[in-house]
Amino acid sequence: MSDKQNLSYQAGQATGQTKEKASGLMDKAKDAAASAQDSMQHAGQQMKQKAQGAADVVKDKTGMNKNT
């Protein structure tokens, strides 16, 4: 194998490794984004429940709650 062929081969190997690493990083980024989205949805649901609970307490105290 000539020096030129060897350098070309090594360049191809480096390119392939770089693409593989980039793909792995993209997968990790997607997983992190999905996890963050799930966490935010959960936090939002908790906030909504707490706000509804607080509103119900106010309605109960002011006699505006028609559910009771």
C-alpha cells in the first residue's frame, strides 16, 4: 500500500469514527431532551394540582364551592 493510499485509508477511518461519535452524542442529546420534557410535564401537572387545591380551599372558605 502506498503512502497516499495509507493516508486516504486513515482519513476514511477518522471520518467514520467521527461520524459514529457524533451519532452517539446526538442520541444522548435526544435522550436528555426527552427526559427534560418528561420532567417539565410532571412538574407542570403538580403545579396545576396544587393551584386547583388552593383554589378549592379559597372557594370553601368563601362559600363559593358548589361541589359540597
